[in-house]
Amino acid sequence: MASDDRGRDKTPPRILCIGMPVRDLIFRVPVVPARGHKEYASAFIEVAGGNSPNAAVAIARLGGRALLTGPIGGAHAASNAIIADQFKGEGLDTSGLVVVDDVVTPISSVLIDPSGERTIATFRDPKLWTVRLPPPDILLADCAAVLIESRCAPFGTEMCAEARRRGLPVVVDGDRMMSLREGLWQVASHIVFSSEALRATAGVDDDVAALRKVATLTSAFLGVTSGARGVDWLDGHGEPHHMPAFPVHTVDTLGAGDVFHGAFTLAVAESQPLEQGLRFASAAAALKCTRFGGAFGSPQRSEVADFLTSGVVGTPACPSR
């Protein structure tokens, strides 16, 4: 995938990312403290985050163009300025964000332990789900694909339906349990779950069995990521396939799934072969795991190309924030 430069001399594809920006307060700790205990952090950073925003950062670093839409809180203007500056620094188009007055932008406290695993507590104000997105003629103009967080179905499904009517692929990041009656099943072209969310959705404690169960609800491509275990998906005949994860020294897993979704959506927008796109996304996510800083540890496209060719993790082209 990464060595394929077809279309790179043309205008990069533009992807609409529907999601919620989040303030990620990231602490590196020697151990996650037990209930009622304290622990000192060895490092701290605050970065802009959120599933689709993280994916948008990955898309931009991998050579695509990303337009971000969704709700952002109107309170704490200074924090929102930090988020806006970081996104704009990555070249993201944030004109689609909608301010919800008197609401705090979602905030996450993230603990990263020595294995790179993250433990997260997040607050999202319920008022954020009442947002109305800008019109489709504004958001979908010149778009090659749409990426949406499954949690954003209440305000994003209609936009996805319009995208499908226009012949655009719609990739759903299944990062939470989905209702079996949710409209996203019908408007998605691709759904890639986290293992935890897939099993909760299907009520089945096995990824492949869960994929087969939800396949009765949708004609979309179905896949599932499971961290170091890799990716499973169903082909057009309902047969399962598996791709192992790339072995790397893990420093920080925060945002790795989002980077996968961003890279995969870019591959879909570029009309890359399915398995090649999954491999590209897996490589991008693996490289992200070697760097501290959430999605701001995302690799550049040249780094993914070198990694897929050599299998060696190089020095980051851009320092983590």
C-alpha cells in the first residue's frame, strides 16, 4: 500500500471526519494506582484528541486532507484555542466544528503505564449530542469518503446517508456498543470495530462469531481490531480472514485504533485493494504505538512506506508533542 504512489501527483482525497474533539490530559505513570492510592507521573502533556479528530490527524500526516465536523464546547475558550491551534498545526480544516454554548468540551484523563497500555476516564456532556451539523452541500463538497465515530450516530447518521446517496464510502469506527437497530448499519460501506465494542454489540465472546452475527444486519464490510492480536474481517462470502499485528516496542497505545481508522479510510478513498489497505492501516497504527503523545505520535506516509518495506521502525520525522 505505502509503496504504491498512484494518484500521489493528483489532489489528495478529502475526507469528512465526524466526531467530538476531546482534551486529552496524558500522564505517564510507573503503575496505574489502585483505588484510593496516589501515584506520581513521570511525564505529562495535554493534546487535542477524540476518535475522529485523531483519525483526521493521521489522515493529514499520511497525505490526505481532513475536514473535521462535530460539537465542541463553548465554555473554556482558552482550552478550545489549544485544540484549534493543534489541529490547524496539522493542516486540518476545522471549519465544520459547531460550538455548543455553555458546554465543556469533552475531557479525558489518560494514564499510560510502562507497557504502553492506556487507562482512560472521559466526560462528555449529554448536550453535545443535540448538535446540528452544517448542511451536506458544505460538508460533502469535494469529499472522497466519510469517517464517523459510532457514538456520533444521533447527529451524524443523516449526513452519512446523504454521503451514500452521493456514492461516497462511509467508514464507521465501532468504538462502542452499537444498538442492533441503529441506522448506521444501513448507511455504512465499512464498519471496523474494536474487539470490546464488537463483542458487546453482538453479545458473543468471540470476534469471528460476533462478526458473523452482525453481518446479518448490514451489507457493509466488517472488520475488528484487537490490538497486538491483529485484525480479523469477513470477505464477500462471509469467510473470515486474519492479519497479525506488526510486532513493535509499544510505548503508548492511546489513539492507535483511531490512527488505524484514519489510515484505512484514506486507503478506501484512494481505491486501494482491501487487504493492502488493512496492511497499510495496521502499519500506521503499529508505528504510532512506538511514540508517546496520542495521535500526535502518528507517522508520516514515508515512514509507513519504509516500515512496510524494511519492517524497521525509524526515527520519527516529527517529534511527538
